[in-house]
Amino acid sequence: MMTADSSLVGVRNEKGTIIIPPIHHVYHDFDLNVPIDDPFIEFIGVLGDEEDADNPAFAVSTVYDRKGNILYYPQFFDNGSDYWSEGLRRYVEKGKIGFVNLLGDKISPADWGFALPFNYGYATVYAGKMKKQYDAGGEHWFVVPAEDGVNESLINKHGVRVEPLQIRQDPKDYFYNGAYYPNPFQYNNDELLILKKLDQFEKAITFLFKLSSSQYEYKPLQLEIVEKPNRYFPYYVIGAYEEQRRLDDYDILFDEKSDDFYISQWDSRRELVPLNEGLISSIGENLQRRKDDIKLETRKLAEQELLKLQTNGK
């Protein structure tokens, strides 16, 4: 529903009862004839007191449940709401940052002066007051301590602070700021089998992410399960890492019921492409489009993978 001048938007339920009054500004087109089928409802805009202009922890939108109850306020990122990373995103409460999962549960209280998105099972958090510091042009800003004694540490996906290891214990331990942290990827037998099934696609998946890179020389990526199925999204999500840094152009999804893999753009999980089909399309297009920008040995490997995909099918 919108106001008469179409400047504000709200939501009615299937009975016509207003659950979210029209208090949010319209920033893009809404099709009022299409029911909302998302588990949560998000609008740009936050009601309440003005935020501290220097505080980098500030919200730009409001997330509601389907009854119109406010769940949380996502942190600002890149001219909009914070994106999801490994199934978690940042939210803001009283000028501090915490993390929320895809079910709307706050997995950590908003205790941090600032925090970075999750990567490789960990998030960097700052205890203490932080502030924005603008670059010379005054358009972009980065985050710096606003007081002495600000502490930086890592938390895991349960919101628990993790201490570095004395010595490296596992080849997959996370290396950060000169120290190792425990391997965050622990699997049961069924999950190990999912990753085992992907072994035959290892080179092709690497080319999906990297063949478009100028003069790329093949080096396998690390594939890890980063999200598990939930009642809103019934897929395992497999992420790709290059030197422990998540590559977020695509997600690999696994449907346990059908035993099928899919590719999705990381920001659009409604459009799923069967894995084999998506790999053939991506590799073939890059081989054709980047004829003079792919190293000879890499091209040979990619052509072999493409032929294998076309021959073997799924």
C-alpha cells in the first residue's frame, strides 16, 4: 500500500489489515498487485533519533517480520543495507554493531563499536569507540579509532570471541594479522559427501570464478560449506575462497532432496542455474570473449574442462 501521492509505502496483510503503516519513503518501484512472499520485509528508512554523524555504526533500513514487528536495523553498506556474508549480516542498536542470521535471530548482541563482515568463519570486531575518517576528496570514508584503548579481535559465527592459537594445528587454520585461528570448517559425514561430489567440478568451478581475470594462471580454489539449509532457504551454500578470502560473485547451492547442484549470483538466489549448465555457459563464453587474454596453458585446461562437461552432462 502507498499514500495517495505514492511517496510513502507500507504493508497490509491478506485480510487487509495494516501491519506496517505507510511511513517509509519509496526508493524503487513496488508492484502492489504481487503479494510479498519473503519471510521478512525490509524498507529503506529508520525512525527515531538522529545518529551521530561521526559514528560509522549507523542503520539505513528497517527489517520487519510478517506480522509487522520490527526485528532489527541493518548496518549501512555501499549506499544501502549491509549484505549477507556467510549467512550473517550486521545490525545496529544504540550506535553499536552486532550480527543477525537469516532467520532474524541476533547471534551476537550489539556490543561492538564497529565490525567487518564475516569471512572464512570469522568477523573482525572493535571494542571501543570508532569514527569515520574521510579521504582527501571528502566523498569516501574509512573507520579509525576515536579513542585510545580500542581493541580488535575476532569472533566466530556464534558471536564468541576467539583467541589465536599458539601454533598452527590444521592446514585450514585461518591466518590473520600474523596469527593462526582454528579451522572454522567442521563437517559431519553427509556434509563431507557433498563436498566430495564437487571434486569432479573443482577445475570448472575455479574457472567460473577466475577465468575472466586477466592472464589468469590456474590455481584451485578452496570450497567450503558456509550456510546450511533453513526453513526459508532449503539449500547448502558452498563458498569459494582464494587464499582464505571469499570470492562472492557466485554461490554454489546443493539441494539435498534432489541431489542436485546449482549456481546462483550471490545477490540473487531466486535465479538458480543447474551447475553443469552454468559452468558450460560461463567457461564457453569466457573462452570466446577473452581470446587474447587467457594464458595458453590455462586455455588448454579450460577447453579440456569444457569438453568434459559437455560430454558427461550433469
